[in-house]
Amino acid sequence: MTSPLLYQVLVIILAIISIILLTIRYKNKKLTKFSLFIIIIFWLIVIAIGLFPQQTTIAAHFFGLKRGLDLIFGVSIGFLAYILIRINLIINKQNEELTKIIRKIAIDNEESIDEED
């Protein structure tokens, strides 16, 4: 086996630091167990791709692509689209909750103004 390239070492260090920081966030109850699990799986995949980049070409051929980089880009775009949709749903839900709260406050204030008159 050849010695690891600089990017391989950096990828491993980045992944390990990320996993440690995520574990700390989980222990501080700022991350769910499911989110921690998914993100750790992601970083393990990143480590595997960093250590064995030639394997992405084999996986790409399985999906009918010529290069491993094409597969990585395709999966990344799909993942980013999923994240955008998820964030949009969260924002919409919070917007609806905020609207309900504002309506309730407005109704309560209207009632208190009527009582003063």
C-alpha cells in the first residue's frame, strides 16, 4: 500500500474532528440520536472515499457512469436538494406556528382593549 496523500490525511482529520464535535453536541442534547447516526455514516463514507478513491469509479460503473467523480457529484446534488426541501418544510412549519401565535396575541390584545373601554 502506498503512503497516504495529503488530502487523504486531511479528510480523515476533518472527519474525526467533525464526529467528535457532533458527539459533544449530542451529549449537550442539541442533536437527536437519528441525526447523529446519519451524520456519522456520512463522515464514515467520506473517510472511505478519501482512503479508497478508486472504488468510486467501480461504483460509478455500476450505475452506468464513467467516472467516480460523476457519481459523487450526482449524489451530492441529490443530497443538497433533499436538505433544501427539508429546510423549506421546517421554515414553513415555523411560519405557520408564528402566525398562530401572532393571531392569538392580537385577539388577546383586542379583548383587553375592549374591556378598558
